[in-house]
Amino acid sequence: FPRPIPLLVGTEQLQYAARDAGYPRVNLMEPPVDTDADQPGSGGAAEFRARYAPARLPLAVMVCRLVPDLKRESLLSACTVAGELAAAGTPVQLVIVGDGPVRAELAARAAAVNERAGRPLVVLAGELADPRPAYDAADVVLGMGGSALRAMAFGKPLIVVGERGFSELLTPETGPMFLRDGWYGLGPGSLGAGVTGIRLAATRLLGDPALRAELGRYGRELVLTRFSLRAAAETQEEEYRHAVANSVPRRRLAGDATRSAAGLLRYKVRRKIDRWRGTAAVDDANAQPLIAANRAAEAGQVTT
């Protein structure tokens, strides 16, 4: 059926997919970040370190919900890496901010790592109403989605994590991939690959303060350019102006609304059935199939 209503999507990949699906106008409005509230030196870093990382070691931080979908794998991998780095003589402490259903499993992994190290390498800070001090205190941030963007706003070097062993350091070379696919990734399929990738990226960052500063500046500038509230407001205003200039007849709007409502109802029914079965995902990652398809296409190009 015709799709006259403009769409706003959050990644370039979703924009391409919507256009391919027949939507005539698809604009890009990436998840906005308050770059005034989230900026280097915004306050609370010293207090955060004093409470959660008093040993004054280089500090890696993760801020996220402790949930099975999307997050569990990278959380457990980060704990393992903290232990491996300490055993190899690389000083580091990992503080995880957040709460959720996998906290007990994560606490057990952290306790095992800390026992082997003989000191609190991994600290679970729990949920914080205002996590900005955690970002500001960090030397390195591991994250995905909105947490990754906030880390960039604070000028912190970023290791983007995902599922199936995905981890990748944000650099000028990898930035275009994340702008296309979103701040998340799918790896080759093994948890061990994620541990290896995080360890390599963390080792590189922790051993090079100049690189941390350089990549932190790159991330901050990228957020200011692409993800600021001003950029989002300008895009939204452009869409409003287009809607006013290209008003749709009420009869067509009614038809579109009916089709949209039917689609939403089907989605809700499927979600309820999945919850009854215990197969419903807690987090919605609508870009996952697109990322997987893109990775497969890239692999095919490499191998042919």
C-alpha cells in the first residue's frame, strides 16, 4: 500500500532500508545527546572515584541496564578482561553502573575475578539516578547505544560492544561503520572473540594516554556535529515544515492510521505470545537483521 507519510529513523542503514521498502521520504534523526549537560568536567568525577575506585587505577566504566538481551554478553566479557589484564600486569579497575535481572550472575563473575586478583578489580555500583559522574570519571568507556553516545559527549575513548563476540574501538576509521549501522554490532559468534577484542582495545588504550585523549576529542566532536540537541531540533523543524507544505488529505490519513493501528496490534499480539512462550526479547534491536545482512554482504565481497 502507498506510504505517503514521512519517516524519521535513527541510523543510515534503517534509512536505506526504508527507502528500499518504498517510503518516498525518509529523514535521518540520530538519537540526540544533551552536549551541554554531558560534557567533560561536568562534576562529580572525584566523588565517584573516591567511592567506587579509591585505588586510583586507570578506570574503565560501563553504564547500562543489567539485562540478558544485548547487554549480558559484553558485561561478562568485560569482567573477564579486567581479570586478564590484571594478571598480565596492566593496572585497571572496572566499575559497572546499572541494575537488572543479570546482576546476580554478574556479581558472581565479579567476585571470582576479585578473589583471583586479591583486590576489588570489578565493582558493581548499582543504579545511579545521575550517571554523569561515572562517565566523567572514566579513562575508558565500554558501551552501546545511548550510553556510547554519552561517553563520546564526555570526551572519553570508547569501545563499542555488542553480541556474538563483537567489540570495536571507535576511531576515525571505524566511525563511518557506526554511523551507518548504529552504536552496536554483531560479531563472528563466539563469546571468546568478544573477550579478545575488548582485551586488545583496552590494552591499547590503557597503555597510551595520548591516544585516549585523541580518540576522546574525536568522539566529542562527532557528537557535537551529528548528535546534538540542536541538530535534532533542526531536523524535526524541517519535517514539520515539510508536513505543513505537503498536507495529506484526511481520507488518506484515516486509511494510513487504520493500517498503522492494525500493524501495531499484530506486533502487540506477537509480543504477548512470545512472552507466554518465554521467548520475548527485553530489548528491541530493530537494526540487528540489517547489521547481520550487511556483515554477510561485506564478507561475501571479501571472499569473492
